[in-house]
Amino acid sequence: MSRIDLRPPAKEGQGERQSFSVEIADTAASRAQGLMYRESLAPEAGMLFIYETPRRAEFWMKNTLIPLDIIFADAQGRVTVVHENAVPGDETPIPGGDNVLYVLEINGGLAKKAGIVPGSEMRHPLIRAGAWPCR
């Protein structure tokens, strides 16, 4: 487990930095498994999916038992798409767009509560070219 921080876009000028304890999914197997079959997720926990190269990303909720917010980000860790309250078990693809390198899954409803919107920035040691770098 490690921590990821998110902050709202500078132009928004509102909201505070949010922090989540995350598991890392950076292999094909761990990304395929994701949060499937879990009956709960701690309130300030999540999973950070990391790809080898930017790509077009789509997620689905097959075998996922809890509602999730799915947050897609580019190579700089800048949030590009926020999908709120993905429905457990739904196999409808959830598009994240092009040039996605990172995807963060957290409990459904937390993105809105935390003020996470497109333009928000992620900070984590594995986000090497980050717009908001770790020091």
C-alpha cells in the first residue's frame, strides 16, 4: 500500500488536497483482477492502475460488488475523465478516453465529495512525469 494525493485544478481555487491509500495494479494480471469480488473497500482506500504506455482505456464492473468512482488520468497524472458511481456487476464499457496512463478506483461518491474533477492532479511516486511531482 502507498498513498496517492489529489488536488483540484488551480483555476478552481477550491477544495483541499485529498489522500488515499492505494494498492498498485501494474501488471496485466493485477489490472485484470482489479477490485473484483471484494465486498468492501475502506473509506480512504483505492486501487491505482498503471499502464506501460498511454492508451485508450475502458473499464467495466463485471464481478465487482461495490460501486466505484473511476478516475482516468494522463501521463502527467492530470485527471481527464471522472466516472461516478459505476454500477456493480454492469458490463457496459466505461470509456476513459485516449492517452490514459493511470486509473484510480475509489468508493462510489467520493470523487464528488472530494472535489475530484477533470483537471485535478494526482501525485504518487510512480507518476514520474507528474504535473504535481513528488519531492
